[in-house]
Amino acid sequence: MTSYSRQLYHFAFDPHSRLIRLALGEKKLSFEETLVRYWEPDDTIIRLNPSGLLPILVEMPEQESGGQTHRICEDRAIMEHLEEAYPEIRLWPANTNERAEARRLVGWFERKFDYEVNALLLHEKMEKRLMGGGVPDIPAMRAGREALKDHLRYFESLLAVRNWLAGGTISYADFACAGQLSILDYFDEVNWTRYPHLKTWYMVMKSRPCFRPLLNDKLPGMAPSAHYKELDF
């Protein structure tokens, strides 16, 4: 059996990169990290992925184990690769309906949440600072916060009747959601008291071993919320 070493190219506060870090940790797959300043030109990243988008996972066969190097770009392709290559711990539900629901919700975060929340709130609050883009636009931040409330109410309604976001078992949908909300929680943008089911779910997610490395992430010049690292808050 071929054994691999893994290199993950990512930005610590990219929610899609966080999803893959959580998935690798949940599947107990070790990896080395290469931190990428995605807002700066990087020929290495472009050679690995012409779109320049993160995350990028490179798997290299260990010496004398045979096999070939794998380069898998962006979260959806990496998720599918991890399920096919490492099926011992599955993160797509076995139940057909729950698996479809998990995929729907992952798509929700890739498209709807990114567009309605991150493109406004995180762009103004984080990306502009990183890119030297000037002061945040207050109306844009306000619109992002209002959109976030709608999303949080929706997640609360799902978790009021489900053990996990997509149903009865933990899935990539939970890790996609946790990757997104953990960044917003770093910036103290989630009023957890308004969403008790979501808060309980998030406390459980934070307690998983795969989550611990995320709690040590720090953005220079931007301190985390007071409760960011607390498991019981």
C-alpha cells in the first residue's frame, strides 16, 4: 500500500481552507502546511493551480512505497479525493438523502454564503486590511451583517430538528459551516445567545480534536474575540 506525505497550501483565514484542514484532521491524515498570502502574486501557486485559488493539497509518495504524486486543487475536488482515497472515516453520509443534503449545504457555503456574507463583511473587515485597500465601507459591512443573521437563523432552524447540519451524522456540511463561522467568531461577529441550537452544535465542533489547530490561528494586528478559544462559552 502506498503511503503519502501531504502538503497543504492554504491561508489560515480562508474558510474553504479551514474546511479541508478540519476534514484532514477528522480523517486523521497528517499534513505539512504552507501558508499562502493569496492576495500577493505567487508563481508557485499559479503553477499548482492556474486559478490561484486555495486550498491546494499535494500528496507525495513516501520513498520506496511506489505510487505517483497527486495535486488536488480547491475544496470540492479535495473532499471527493479524500472520500475516495481514505474511506475508513467517511464524511459524506451513507444515507442517500442525507448525502444529497450535505452536498447541497456545502454548495450553500461555496456560493450563497460567500456571496452574501463574506464578499461584504469579511472583505471589508479583513481583506481590505490585508490588501491595503483603505478603510472599511460601513454600509457594506452592515449589509453583510444583516445577511449573516438570515443565514444564522436558517442554520438554527436546521439544528433544532437535526443532530448535525445535514441529518443524523457529521458530514462535510458541518465542517464547511464550522470553517465559515469560526472566522466570523474570531472577529466576534456571531451573537451566539440568539441561536441556542447553533451554539450547542458549535461547542461540540470546537471540542473535536481536528478543531484545535484552528483555535491557535492568529491574524497579525487583529486579535480574536475573548471567547474564541473557549470550548464552553
